[in-house]
Amino acid sequence: MASASYHHGNLRQALLDHGVALARAGGPDAVVLRDVQRLAGVSNSAAYRHYADRHALLGAVKVYAMTQLGTTMIDALEWVSDGDSRSERALNRLRATGQAYVDFAVAEPGLFRTAFAPEGIEPLDGPVPDGRHPFQILRGCVDELVAAGVLTKARRDGFDEAAWAAVHGAATLFLEGPLATAGAERRQLITDRLLDVIGDGIH
């Protein structure tokens, strides 16, 4: 059987890989343990030794999707110039994370929807690793704004969540609802306007 080829924990990873592929293609509803087990070519009992039920598998896929979103945001930060002033750099880093957040949603709608699926909210396969949770990254950028004197401590409370809500709302509207029909140029214009408003609101 195909299961004989899995060893040293490879089956768990193989099941997760298939779950991620299903999520990428069809969102959280497509993550079905029976389908993952079939794709891996193993029995129900073999699959259940690694993921007891769909909730457990979905939790693991959610961790993966959230980590990928965070990684995209971190990668975007690498492109922010060190040549700007401290305040400009802090503002540009915040903007870069917001742009990356929206870009990921548009490029990977299945994974984005899965990352924020109401099911399996508590990840059962461990937390998002290495500071790669999107909100942690955003919070770090806001810390930099405060340190640079761009955002006062008095105005800090709630700013992280408000900025997150803004970019998440735009990303969601681009995937479903009336903005789903917007072309790439229109989406970028709307995203630019949104990020402008966030940046202007800091001062």
C-alpha cells in the first residue's frame, strides 16, 4: 500500500500538504479528512492517528495559511528602504504590510478564507510560529511608529485593531461582494486610497 512509503512522520506532513492543496483550491469547506486520506492513499485508521477529525486537520491547515500570510508580510518589509528617515521608514513599513495583506488575499483566496474560517479557530497543531501571525507583525510596525514619534502613545490604543480591520475588510470585499468584480488596477487604486487614509490618520 501507499502507506508503506510513509515513515518518520512523513504521513502527517503528507496529509497536511493535501489539506493545504484542497484549501488553496476550494477554501475551508474543501478541507475534508476523507478526501485527504484518499489523496494520500492511506486507510482511515492511518489518517486518524495523525488527525483525529476534520476539526484537527482544519486547525493545522489554518496555522499553515496564517503563517503564509505572515510570511508574505515579512517578505514585504524586506523591500522597505533603510535610506528614509526613521518616521518615513516606519510609515512605509506599515504601508508595506497592508499592501502585502491585500495582495495575499487576492493571490491566494482559498488560503486566505481558510486562515480566517470560523471553524477550527483554535489551532490544534500549535500556534503560528516565529512571530509570523499577521497581527503580531502589524503590532510591531505600530510599535515602530510610536518609537519614531509618528504616533503618540495616547492614540495607540485601538489603532492596531482599526488598521487590521481596514485592510482585512478591503481584502474580504475584493474576494466577495460588489468589489469582487473590480479589476487589478481598480483594486490597487482602492488599496492605495485605503492605505493613504490609514497613514494620514496617524498624524
